[in-house]
Amino acid sequence: MASLAIVVGVDGSERSLAALAAAVRLAAATGNRLVAVHVVHAHSPGTAAPVSGAGAIAVADDEATDRCHMDCELVLAGADVDWQFEARHGDPVTELARAAADHDAICVTIGRSLRRRSIRGSRSTMKHLVHRCDRPVLIVPSQS
């Protein structure tokens, strides 16, 4: 029987690295596999950049995805955990919930900053994911 998954959202921030580390510990303790998901935000057509700007956005998105994948490799080096990395495109809440369903996840793990003035989008992502995901959501505080 295949092991169940723990989905973790990664975006290269300190809070997502804390979530990744917690997800690795949970996966190792439970024998579950880990699916690290990096979501590239969909760029709305109304704010589309000129062709040269669109190319720059695509390159920046690819670089962010590569950095997130490398972060996963570094955090998971030496961990006895089966894992995979996925890059998805779209709304982070929708894609994390979809990844949880696709992988039959036992939970979705995301990070939270301890600072009172966190980035508005990250707080919104947490709130919306808790309400829209049909799996438990583990919110992990970062150190700062």
C-alpha cells in the first residue's frame, strides 16, 4: 500500500522553510511521503506586460521555482523521507488544495510569520486555505 502524503507549500520565504522543516519531521515520524508544492502566481491579462516584460516575468518565475526546488533539496538532504517537488500555476489556495486532493494528503502544511505585520497576502492565503481545503491545514510559525 502506498504511503499517504503531506503537502507543503514552498515559496522561498523563511516561513515556508519553517513549514518545510516541520513537514519533513512529520513525514519522517509517520512514514508518509512529502510533496513540496511551489505555486507560480497566474499573471492576470489586465496587467499583462509587453512581450519583453512578459519574458522577464517568465524568467523570474523560473528562477523562483528553481530556488524553491534547491531549498527543498537542501532541507531534505539526509532525511529518510520519500519526496517530490511540483511547480503549479495559478492561485496558491486553489493549487495547494488541489495538490492535497491529487495526492490524497493527510494535511497541508504552510508557514506563518511571527511578526504582527506580516505580508497581507500570506495571511490571506492561510485564512482562505483553512476555509477552502478539505484537509487539515498545519500552520507553522517561523522564527521571526
